[in-house]
Amino acid sequence: MKALSLILFCLGIILFNCQKDFKNLGDPNTFIGIIYGVDLNVALDESKPSIVYSEIPISITEGENYTLNFRISEKIKEQKTLIVRSDNPNLKVNETTEITLSFNEDNANIEQQVVLRAESDENVISEKVNLTISSDWFEELSFPITILDNSRQIIVFETQTGSLQEGSNTEATVKLTRQPGENVSVSISSDNEKLLKSNVSTLTFTPENYNIAQSLEIQAVENELYLFDKAATISLSASLSDTVQKEFTVISNNIEYRDLSAGQGYDSGSQLDAKIEQNNLLVTTCDGSNLDRPALFSCNLDGTNCVYKDISVGRGSGSGYYPNINVYNSKLLQVTRDGSNLKKPALFYCNLDGTNCVYKNISAGQGSSSGNYPDTAIDLLNNKLLVVTQNGSNSNRPALFRCDLDGNNCVYKDISAGQGSSSGNEPTIILDYLNLKLLVVTRDASNSTRKLSLFQCEFDGTGCKHSIISDVYLRTPSIIIDEIRSKLLIAATNYDNERKVSLISCELDGTNCTYTDISSGQGYGSGYEPSIIIDKNTSTIHVATRNYFNNDRIGYYRCNQITFECVHKDISLFRGDKSGKSPKILIDEVNSKVLIIAKDDTNEAKAVLYRFPLNFIE
């Protein structure tokens, strides 16, 4: 058979001048044409050349390339072509959708490269494409390839504002930018649901509505946990998506500021004192807008609906200096240094609303300036008013004036226990009912170092004992008894430590005193005019000062009652310089609030209230 084929081959060359590329130039309807169109591979019993190609991938990820190599399995005598084609523009073949590879006798065995590239699109759907390989000598080959979507779904989260007042809300919208292949659930969460939350936890988007905005409500929770503005974050997440976060500022409503002046004018808030009685806040001042006469401002506990009363009962200019207020049996007892009566101690005895006031000179025969810096206490066992002063008529020694509650039958006692001149500066009084002792702390300038002194007496001012209770120079003491530990606590300005606030803890007899700097990083002058109180329910100590380090704004310190570890907070609400003079701190147990009353020079030196939650979170 091969011999016959060879004979025919030779005969064709000789007789018909057959072309070497074996193209069929004859007429197939003639013998010569038939001979001329014979496939020599078949005639010579030779196989067709094969296509050799590298492995075709079953998938390619968007944005990635994949290289294919093609060659012919053996030498060829005529040119061969391959067409590599993609049926989808998202699968590129050498940057197009179709290319032609040519092979000839010289390059048949040399690999030719084709680069497949999966293009990114605007959806998040993986799609099927076909890659075909066709030629002029074998049947077309087809290979399915999956283009894997690598697009991250993009969540669009739009809001009207980035700041919310506590208790308010704002509308937000959510949508997707890329079409998904299936439903997408977007989860909404807050990093602090005590501050900020959403009214929905999940939004679902379909392939049909993915780009239609859906609404939700962001709510700033109203609470009393935080004093100051806080940041909280809303997060949105979904599969195949980067988490989207939006930070909101939750503006605190928890520090309140109130003007207590009830229409009184400039300097009506000087030298103030305050008490809480029958769900009312009672504030007394030396009213500079009324010739320094005593004034009463009676308000709700939140500082609203204040009513002013002139309680001077006709006393003249300067009759209201250094007011000190006490309340007993529905009566207001206000003691002042009466500048209209030689600076002697005076009592203004009124109804709680400031009506029906009676004036009493309670100096018990003491002379000029015997009423300096009065402080008062009520002896509940004997129904007596106890008034201590820096007695200028007795060389500024500590004095006790013991009277009936209406100011009658006053008796004077020198309680200096043998201490010398100026041993009674800036006195403050408290009653120790555990040991039935009257305790008076003074800045004792009779000793060369001007240390604090404690005078411990019977309730009638007899049997007084003196002890020094500080190692450093301290002024303007404010005292309280820690009933849990039976300790005397004194907050004072430490002139030996940059005038910061210090806390002294002593036994009730003045022994075993310890000293703690509670300034919490505040600097020079941060401890002026301290006022101290204890919250028995939370075992915390609260101290207010005039913080010169912060331009005479309120300094507020909250301390652990056992360890004396303290934190400082500026609760001035940016009222400005000199907005925190002469602070007085109280606790409103009914509403769990801290009340700080002060003179605010940024508000015409009127009496003002700073009010905030007792149990706030740091």
C-alpha cells in the first residue's frame, strides 16, 4: 500500500508539478484534481500534528492573569493556525477577546504564550465564560472557566450629623454599590449601647434593590452615666464587605448650670453658703447688689424657680458678711458678721421662705470684730445654736457663742485652751455625737508654722483641749466626720505644696493624723476655698475648690473614702475665668446629684449652681 502511495506521489510531482505546500489547486471533479487534493498524511498513513497546550484553569479571580503556552507536537510542512477566543469581554485573551497563533515549519515546536486576564466589574457575582480553541485541522475545543469575583461589597452609610445630644436621634441611610448574586444582610452594631444605638440590627438587600437606600434611626441614649461628651461608633458589616464605621459625638446633658440670682444684680452672690431642706435649695449670700446685706435665694433642687428675699430686717450696710446658714424645725438660722454693728456676730431667724425674719445680736458682750468668719452647728441634744468665730476682740482666738435657737440667752466661751493670739483663724465647727464632743479646726497662727489646730470641747464649750493636726502650712479648712471609720476629715489649701488641696484624716481626738495630696495632677493654686462632703451610700468623698490653676473655675475631686484615691473633673462647662469662686458642695440624695454653688464672675458675680450625677462613670 505504501509502495502504491509513493508511486502516486512521484507521478504527481513529475506529471502535475505538485506544490510543496500541498494546497489543493486542482478541480476536484477531475482526476487530476482528485490526485492533487489528497491529504498526504493520510496517503502516507501519517497522523495529524497535535496541539500541545498547558493546563486550562477552571477559574480565575478578577484582576488576576493566567498564562497559557501553545505549540505543535511535531514538525509540519505547511502553516497551521490556532484561534483562541473568549465569549465574554470580562475574560481577556492578550487584552482582547480573540487572537490567532500561527505555526510553520520553523516554529512549530516553539511555545507561544497567551495571557488570560479576568477583568473586574461592578457587581459581586462570579460568572461562567467559555474559552475556545479552534484550528483548520481539528475540531474546536471548548473550556468553561469561572471568573471568581473578588470585589469587596461597598456599604454606603450616610448620616445627617456626627453629633447628637443625649436623648435625640438622627436618620441615616444604607445602600450597596455593587450588585450581589444573592441577598446580603448588613448588620448594624454600636460599640457602646449605653451611649448610642440603632433602631434596627439588620438590613437586607437583594440583587434587585441593592442600590436603593434603606433608612434607620441612630439614637443617643439619655442617661446619667457620663459627665462629658463621649464618642461612640456605629459599625456596619456584611459578608464580602469591609466594615464601615461612623463615629458620633454624644453631647452630654448631665452637667447643668443655673443662675440662682432671681433678678438680683451685680455681686449678689458673694460669700455664699447653702443647705438643702424640704426638697429646696437654700442659698444665702452677702448681697453686694444690696449694700452687702444678707440675702436668701430659695430654689428647687435643680436650681429652677428661685425666689429672692432680703432678710436683713432693716439692718444696714455690711450686715451680711460671711453668712452661714443652718436649718432646724422649719426655721432658717443665718449667722453673719454684722458690719453695721461693729462686726459682731448676728443671727437672722426666719421662716424657710425668708419671711418673718427676726434679728438678734448674739455677741454676748464681746466687742468689735468678735464675729469674724462665723461657722455654725445645731446641738440637737440640747436644742442650742453653736457659733464659733475668729474673735478679733480677743486677739483672734477661737470663740464659742452658745444660744437658744431663736438667738436668745447667748453665752460666750473662749475655747482657745491656752493658745495665743491668732490661734482661731478661719474656724470651722462640727459635732461628734459619738463622743459628745464639739470639734473646732482653725488655722493656728499662734504657732510659728501656722499649722492646723483642733480644739476639742464639751458641747457647752468647757473642758477644751488643743492639738496640732498638721505638719504643714494649711489654710481654709473644711471638715466632715467619716462616720463609717470614725475619722475626722479635713480638706484644706496646702501652702507648702503649691496651694493644692490636701486631705487630712485624724482620729476624732486629733491623734494619728495622716496627710494626702488629692490634687490629681492639678497645679499651683488648684486648692483654694475647699468644701468637703461625704456620700454615705457610695463611700465617696467629694471636694470642690476654686481652681486658680484652671483660671478660678470650679475644681471638683471625687475620692475613694478608704484609699483617698481621687480624680479631678473640670465641671465648669467652659463658663470662663473666675466662674468658680467660693464653692459650696452639697449632695441631693433624693435625685442622686452633686450640687456645687459658687459665685460666677462671668455672670456678674451672681450665685450659680453646677449640678451633675452623683454616680457618673469616669
